[in-house]
Amino acid sequence: MINYPLKFIPILKEKIWGGKKLNDILHKYSEKNNIGESWEISDVDEDISIVANGLLKGKSLKELIAIYTSELLGEKVYNKFGNKFPLLIKFIDAKEALSIQLHPNNQLAKERHDSFGKTEMWYVMQADENANLIVGFNKNLKKEEYLEHLKNKTLTDILNIDIVNKGDVYFIPTGRVHAIGAGVLLAEIQQTSDITYRIYDWDRQDTAGNYRELHTELALDAIDFSFQNDYKETYTKYVNKPSNIVYCEYFTTNLISFEKDLEIDNSDKDSFVIYMCVSGKGANLISNDFEECLNYGESILIPASLNEFILKPNEQTELLEIFIK
């Protein structure tokens, strides 16, 4: 039986667009330069998370699922996904803008890559002045018009670009073009997939003078050309109780902003629960069986079998609470 919350060793990814915030702000220490991503909980092949705490320290997430099955994942989740952990949890720091990209849906990803599709969401933790995100188009498009802008390198003329601030939330369904702009630090929750169709990379070269691969043809069948007036999620932020910010078939995400002890009862979820500390000095998770700290910039996995505990904040703290309904 797993009787305590699990922390994992962050998997740090050097990126051409990465910066120093994961180190300087979130304390993800690394000798590498330009760390763009911290994979907090991952079951992506070749990047399987390893437990960092307690009696199971050193065990992989894949080993835990094989041993504990529904006790870890929840019965309904395990019946649906088997021995594959369904979510990939990240922190991302963009010193420079990421490529303009999109992700295929489940059907295309299965046919082409034997993978899940990649529906995701972003929660902005910090943004420099005038930092932005690209999400969707700024008008309805035909494929031919899109290709003409791509050819002429005027793609930004037809993209929706939002200036962002801390607390902004964006839901990115498959097919929606998007890019994280320079100066944004955010939390990302997504399906377990590393399939990205890159359509424009700002004519950027790596240190060897090479351009990154573009996926123009693959992307054409996957792009959603539709337009909507506002791509940012609207939500009501409550204090000392969960505020739902995203709900979809792949994950539910709540924001918990609290300044006093909260008694948590997850017995109605039948799912693992993940907490990501996105503001404040963190909290302690306390029960008769365990006490574990969750600091700013950390993530923790609560097995489905651990239903009742207390969240005790060190001061005003904000957590993302993620699970599958």
C-alpha cells in the first residue's frame, strides 16, 4: 500500500528558447544553460519520472503503476489507461518565444505516432511586462489563406496575440495553433504525449547554424482554422475553497487559493490528484500517516487511495489541483 504523497525528481530540458527562471525562481538547480522545461511528472518513453522521497525513493512511476495499479491511479482511470500514466506535468520558462505549433488529436496521433493526442492548458505564474502568448487565429481562415501567410512569413498577421499576467489561464485543445512568448513562466498540464507539429520557428538557428524541423504537411490535416472572440478562460477565484479553471475529458484543474488549513476529502474522485504550488511559500500535507511539504515551484502526486488529509499553508498560497473525472 502507498501511504504517503509522492514527489519526483524534476527532468530538466535544455531548450534553444529556455532561460534562467526555473533555476532562479523555482529553484530547479542545474549546471545546464537555457533550461526551458521541468518535467515534474512524466510517463513519456525515455523520460520516466523517478520518486524522490520516502520508502519508494528511486522507484520509477512506471514501476509504481505496475505494482499498485488502481490504488495509485484510481479504478476508473486504471481501467481506461492501464499501465500508462495519462498526464504530463511541466513548468516552462520562455526566455525567447517558442515556435508556433499545434498538436494532433487522438486519432491522428495514434495513426501516425502510436501516441495519445495532446490537449493541454497553461496557468501563467509570472510574466514580464508586455509578455504575450499566441493562442488561435484572429479570424476564420481557409487553408489556402493560411498557406499564403506561411509562405510569405506573415503568419503573425493572422494569429491571436494576448498580453498576459499572473493567473491567466488558457485551454489549448488539439489543432489550435499556439506559442508561449518571451518572458512567460507557466505551469502546463497536458495529455501524456510529446508530439508537436512545428509550423514556424522565427527563422531561428541553433548554435551549429541549423534550423529546427518544420512539419508543414503533417500540420495541415491537424489544424483547427476556426476563430473565437476570446481564447482566455474566465473563472471566479474563491478563497479557501477550490475554483474550477479548466474541465475537459482528459483532466480537471482547480485553483486552490488559501490562507488557512483546509480539510481535504478526495474520496469522491476515484483518481490520483496532483498539486502544483504556483504562488506563495507552499503548504504541508498532513495526516495521521504522513507529513510532507510542498514548496513553491514543486509538484506532488497523491495516490487515489489517500483520500483524507489537511493542507496547511505557510502563508497565502495557491495550488493547482489536477485530477481526472
